[in-house]
Amino acid sequence: MECTVSWTGASGTRSGMGFVAETGSGHVLMMDGAPDAAKPENGGQNLAPRPMETVLAGAGGCTAYDVVLILKRGRHDVRGCTVKLTSERADTDPKVFTKIHLHFTVTGKGIPETAVERAIALSHDKYCSATIMLGKTAEITTSFELKEA
């Protein structure tokens, strides 16, 4: 896996703290910093997600992928899956994630709660590289609700 991240303010006419990531799979992801009124040259323009927001989003995408795939492989009629992630970060640098909570909403027909619990546990304990890696610094908790389609 590879990725190239380039500062979009590298030319003499641009300023700010925007970055573009070009992934090995050929996709582009924009990132930007928050505006800094005290030091505008250190702040972003709020035109894209913050880098740490993309880390959190990546973790959510990774685990949601696992949960859907595990349910589908179990021949469950899964119709939707969303994950709302909430987090806390350390107050001092490096401001790593210290707590992350993932709340899954799974929609389907006739899916047993035990299947959803198992899928989330397998993702959390075995398959999701992102949440397992983030679990080295953050306490990761999960919850879920199951909606009948």
C-alpha cells in the first residue's frame, strides 16, 4: 500500500495548510487544517476534513466493511450499516486518540442480534487493522442497534 501526500500551498502564491493525498489505488483525498486567527499562516482554510478526522473515518470504514462482509458471508439479509464514531484525544502533543466509541446501526431482514454482536466482535478483535492499531493508544468501545427492514 502506498500514498503520496502533497502540500497544496507549496507554490509562492498559495498559503494555508491544505494537503492532497493520492492513494496507491488511484484516488484523491483532500485534507485541510482549521483556521488559526492568531497565526493565519499556520492555519487552514477549512476546505476539507482534518487529517485526524480522516484517520477516524478510515477506522469507521474499515470496521463497517468487516461487519457487512461477515454478515453477508453468514447469509444474512443485511440492507444497511452505518457507524457513528465519537472520540476523545489527549490534551497535549502528540494528541493521540484516547477513547473511541463506535455505534453501529445495522438494517436488514431477520438478522439475529447475536450475528451482529459476533460480526462486530470479529472486526474489533481480529480483522479491522485500523481499530486494532488505534486500540494501542485508545480505549475502543462498541454498541449497536438492529433495525428491521
